[in-house]
Amino acid sequence: MANFRFFRNTQNEALTENGATLKNGSGGGAPAEASDPLNTMSNALTADRYSVWKTNNTPAASPVNLDVDLGSALSIYAIGVHGFTLVGGSMGTLTIQTQTGTYTPAGTWTTFGTIASANLTSSRDRAVIDTNTVASVRSIRWSFAHTSGIWTVGKVWAVVAPTIDCDALMPGSMYTPTRYQTEVVGPSGIPAITDSARDGFLWSLDLGPVGSALKLAVWSIVNSANPVSMLDDADKLEEVRIPGGQIPSPRFFSTYNPRLDLTRLP
């Protein structure tokens, strides 16, 4: 099994703020933009997963291609999507393709990996990891096959190798399925509970004895002040946050024992 790996938004090379460019609608044979007018494709290149790209209410032809130029060739470790939701119709396979040189929409694309329709629709966050550890990539195409499909994507995701790689978890680590609920207690003491109808998860990761370097890397998750992407020990992609923004780290001389409490974003 793999390690737990963490990526800050600054490591997501597919975001506009990190130098990526959306190529859809730019001409020269690039695919047209397939978007609801109020939820354009450019939203998928922002760090905010709740500012979404939504496809046309009149579904575009299959597949719908979303093309992104990273600005330069990078050694990409994993590519995926955050916050996918199927609104109508049905999905086929999401095929992720890459180019190394200058973006050429009708040129040769290399398949980086695929995400089956059942996997894409069963969880909001999905990724493919390069089997050769890293691949030289300049442009990426997310190719969504569908049948009359309408969907939303919070953001696309493409990262270089992780700087935070936790290879040891202690027996005290916990994994807790939850429901996303909001509870408000009124003056009478009776709680009003709103259920979002989405499953959630909590992680409490005991990282065991680590040195100062890994401790500082783990602390950097809090310093980002934003949710982070996590690949768990089964290579499952999640977007998570740290409730309360705290990482307790007991210390014994120069050895630390950080504990990461995480909750998945709905």
C-alpha cells in the first residue's frame, strides 16, 4: 500500500493562479467551451472547489474536452478532478491525456490514465497516478465521455511529486465515516438538524516518531490556511481541511509525534 501524501493549492499546476491557461475557445483548433453561461470552464482552474464549471443544459457532443496549458513542461505525478457531481444523463470514461511540447490541439496526445464512469460518479474526487512516478507534461486534456451528460467540476488537479509523504502510521490512527450535518440548538434546547445527504469522513492520523524536517512539512499544511489535497494509502484522492487549524505534536528531545485530524470537504 502507498503512503499518505499531501499537496497544497500552490502545488496544483492546473490552476490559473499557478500559471496554467485554459485553451478552450482560444482558436487554432482548440475545443470550444462547453459551459453554462454562469459557470464557465475557467472556474475549474481556480482553487475554490465551490466555484464550479457546469456543462451546458443542452448537452454538448461526447466527449467534452477541457484543455489546459501548464506554461512549461513539468514532471507531473498525478492528475485528477476535485468536486465532480453528475447532474443529469450518464457518464462514460474520463480519459486524461497529455502533451510534452507546445500545445497542439489536433496533435498527438498520450494517455496518462483513465477513470471509469462508476468511479467518477461514486466519489467527488478522483485521480490517476503516473505509473512511472513522473511524466514530462506541458498540456493536459480532460476528456469526458458521456450520454446526454450534465455535470459540475470544482477544479481540475495536476501535481508534481509530493513534498509531504507520510510513510508510517501508528495503531492509534482512526478512520470515521460520517454524515454532513448542521446542528443548531434553539432557546428551547431542541436541536434543529439539517442533513446535506452527503457522506463524509474524518481521519485522525498518528504519524508516529518523526524528525524535525517532516514535522515542519506537516505543519506547512496548517500554514497554507486552505484545504489541501490528500492521496491516502489506497491512492484515493480527497480534499481535506484541518478543523480548528491545529496539529498537536508531542515532543521528546528532537523527536516529534504529530497527529493530523482531517475532515473531507463535501
